[in-house]
Amino acid sequence: MIETLQSLRFVFALTVMLAHFSYAGIEGHSTGVGPMFFMLMTGVVMSRSYGIKILNGTFSFKHFLLRRLFKFYPLHLVCLLAVVIVRHKTMMADDYLAILPNLLLVQSWIPVPTYYFSCNAVSWYLSDLLLFLLLFPWLFGKIGRMDIGTLLKTIALLMVVYVAYVSLVQTDDLNYWLYIFPPVRLFDFIWGMMLWRCYQLYPSLGHMRWPTFVEILLFCGVVLTIITYPLHERWHYALIHWVVMIPLVLVFMQGDSYGGLVSRFLKTRTMVWLGALTLDTYLLHQLMFAILLNNADKVGLHLPYLPMLALCVGLVVLLSWFVHSYFVAPVNRRLQSIIIDK
């Protein structure tokens, strides 16, 4: 486990929660940076964990896919059921029709908001993730064998394809075609795999000068992309974020061994523990926010924005720990023992 990247998952999960938290007349600020980090990091971590097995022929696609699905699909089903229970009185026919694509994790392939943001809206990410899982063995089989020359040529080609696509696509729904559509988000996942390959070819990149300064500078870059997100929206969906996010992932991947003060903070037990709950907080937070904020007036809870934000995030983390400890982890172990380890 790369502890710095593990902890950063929670940091970027907070950006997602901030985007979805609207209260006291203050709207959430969308950034897109959270899902991008998750996709990049997934490419890095999966390449690190399974790359050698793919290249030496010992990789089992069936076991790989089942292990990954066991990590998130049971909780996805619980969240889906919870949404139906909570919202059944206001659900329309289209809402019920959207349940099947959600069950099959194909909702992000349907370019209609009532489908790709249906039920537990954040689960569109899982639909994209499923594509990454299905293509990962084939993609890494190619990327993992590239020398630096081929790698750089491939990066240049993919960048040209992406820039051409973003420049030419004409639509009123940029959010779907640049942010949700699975083949487009595949670029983020591929950059993660290529980043790991570059690190393999040049492990000396792990030695940085002035690591604390570089870490703080990159975090400032992330904040800048978040603040300027409403500007040049077409390019902020990915391209401008890549300028900061790709070096940030590389620096903190290195920071696990050679990092500065920020990396040391990220390696504390509390941050690593929070990072382990990221997927749970991601899937649970929007539903929990809706329940908490819709019932705040009923119980006479009137707080300013920041205390209410802290309370809601704290309750989401607490629920995530409970769900992870007493549902997700036990179910994961049980499914693996029955289906994989039998």
C-alpha cells in the first residue's frame, strides 16, 4: 500500500463532499478534481499491484474482477435500496426505470441526466470504474511493455486525440460528454498506468530536492484549479487539472519513501485510516447529506454553514466506519471465501 496516496483519497473525497454540500444559501462548488484523482490513482495502484502478474502470465482476470467488485458492489446495492426507501414517495416512472441500469452499472453510458445521475447519483463513477476494470489487463499488457520512446509517443498521440475531441465536441451537456462519458474518463485511468510505467523506468525520480516546498506548491496548484473551475469549463473538466494532478500523484507516490512534511502528515495513522474509508464516504455522503439537511429543521438544528458542514462530514465518516467495519469488510471476506478461495 502507498500510504500517501491512500490518505490523499480522503483529501480529495472532501472536495467531492464540498461540491455536494449546499446549505444556508451557500451552494456547493463543483471542481471535478476528486474523481480525477481517484481514476489516476486507480491506474497507478492497479498497475503496481497486478502489473507483474499480467506480464508474466500469472494474472487471473476472473479473480481480479471479482475481488474488485466485492469491494464496492454490495455497498452500491445497499445505497441503491436506501435511495428507493427514502425517495419512493417522490419517485417518478423514469426514476424506477433507471434502477436497472444502476444495478448493471451501465448508467453512465446513457446520456440522459435522469439516468446517469439517477438513484445514488455519485455511483456514475462506479459505472466508469467497471470499464476500467474490464480493460485494465489488456491496456497494461501494452503499456507495461513500452520503452520510454514508445511511451512518450503514445502519450503525445493520446493527448492530440483528447484535445481534438474536446475542441470539436458541440453539445449543451459538456458535463456528460467530458466528465461522465466512460471512454473519455478512460484517459485519466490510462495516465495513471503510464505514470507507474514511467516510475518503473526511472525510479531515480523518487529522489526530490526540497520535497516539502514541492508538495505545498502542488497543493496550491490544486486549490488554484478548484477556484478557477468555472472559467474555461471545457478545459477544466480534465486538461487543466492534468497539469497539476499528474505531477501531484507522482510526487506523493514518491513521498511515501522520500517525502517532506506533507507526506509525513499523510502517513499518520489517522489519515491512512480515513483514506481506507474513502469509497464508503464517497458512496454514502450524498444520501446522508440529503437526510441530515432535510431533517435539520424538524429537530430544531440551526447552525451556521461551517459548523453544519463539520457535523455532516463527521457523521458521514462515523457512518462510513460503521458500515465498512460491520458490513463491507465482512461481506467482502465472506464472498471471497465462498467464491474465490473455495
